[in-house]
Amino acid sequence: MKQLTSADKKKMLLSAFWDKNIDGNQLVELVDGKINTLPFFDKKIIYSRLLSTFDWYTLLKLIPEKSLKDVLADDVLERLYPKELKEKYTYARSVLFK
């Protein structure tokens, strides 16, 4: 799978947060695991927005493999709607992390 450049990743992430005043570089660093928090945003909010915005294969390009377990955590999935979306990612987690 082709990896995204940092500029492409930033552009995609900012498109998911079009309604928020958020620094794109910090957003990329958070998703890449280089920093742990952003002012006024926690990872759960960021991850749930990404799960609600992008398809699975795009998520795999955006999110490092080492972070997938955190992205698919219960406290993130609880924020998802509709119910079918939550079920989809719960199933993906069960397959990936048996």
C-alpha cells in the first residue's frame, strides 16, 4: 500500500477538521504518535472523527499500524454513530486483535 507524504496526510486530516481551528502539522504529529495531545482536543475526538470521515483503506494509510489498537479502543468506538459504523469497526478490531 502506497504511503502518504506528510503534505498529503496534512491535507487529508485538515479536510476532516474543516470546521475546527486546528494546526495541520500538530494534527499530523498527533496521528503519527509524535505528540500525545493538542490544545482543546484529545485523541478520542480526533480518532472518532477520522473513523467517521474516511474509509478503512484511507485510514490504514493515515494511521500508523502501531496506533490502530488505540484508534479502535472502546472509548473511541463508543463515540461513533450510526450504530452500524460502530459495529463495523468493532468487528475489524476483533479480526485484527484476536
